[in-house]
Amino acid sequence: MHFTRFTPLALVLIAVSIIGCSSSSRTQKSINFTKVYVEAPQTSDSSNVVQFNSTVIETAEGELRSRGYTVANSKADADATLRSTWHISNSNNSMRKDEVSISLSMSLFNKQGQKVFSGDSGSGVPISFWSVAKTATAVDNVLSRLPVAAAPAK
């Protein structure tokens, strides 16, 4: 039947729509800084996602700059730290119990350690659907909800 030929495409479209609709962000504290240090993403099982870590860092730095932030070279030079975490779980799909699903969450912490922003890529998606381009899009989508940096006081 034609259904088997279109199943992978349908799954990709459903996954993309779920990610786009279920992403969330919360701002807990006011953002009154401009220098941000981007940490390497964290995970309990790096073997599945290590290939995407440099994309997370590079895309996050670019998005921060486009929003008016300065990317600091070290944590000591920064006013805040952006932390990313990969969440890895077994697929809920009854057909593929062995498949791994991943999602990405990002949080911004001020120098006092308070979370001032957080967002995520939505519910976990099988790793076979992730790519460098999808990772960059997920990072852009999360950080696009970050407020633009405040202009420095004169």
C-alpha cells in the first residue's frame, strides 16, 4: 500500500508540529545584563548527542549576538551563563521500544545563580529525526523568545 511509503514523512511532519506547538519558555527574573557565557550542553548519555553539541554552542552564540548580547569567552567574564541540557529517553512508540528520543532544554542563569529564562524544544523526538539543521532550528526557536538585551547605560 501507499501508506508505508508516506509513513516516515507523516511522522516527521507530526514531530515538527508537536515541537513547534509545545515549546515553552518562562522568564522568572528580569534580564539586566548583556554578557553571556555559553556552556557546553549537558547529558547523562553523550554518545547519542555529542555530534550536535557544537551546533548548539555555535547557534546559541549567534542567536545571542543577534539579540544584542555579548558572548563572553569565560564564565568569569560573563554576567550570565546559558546552560543547555539534552534529555534522553526511550521512545514511547510501541513499535520501536529500542529507539532513543531526545529533546533540548536551555536555561539562562544570572551571576547570582538565579534562573532568568528557560525554554525547550518540546517533547522528545526519536534521534533518527534529529540533524545539525534541526538542532540549529531548535536552538533558534528557544532563544528567539529571549528578550532583546537592554541597551548599556550611558
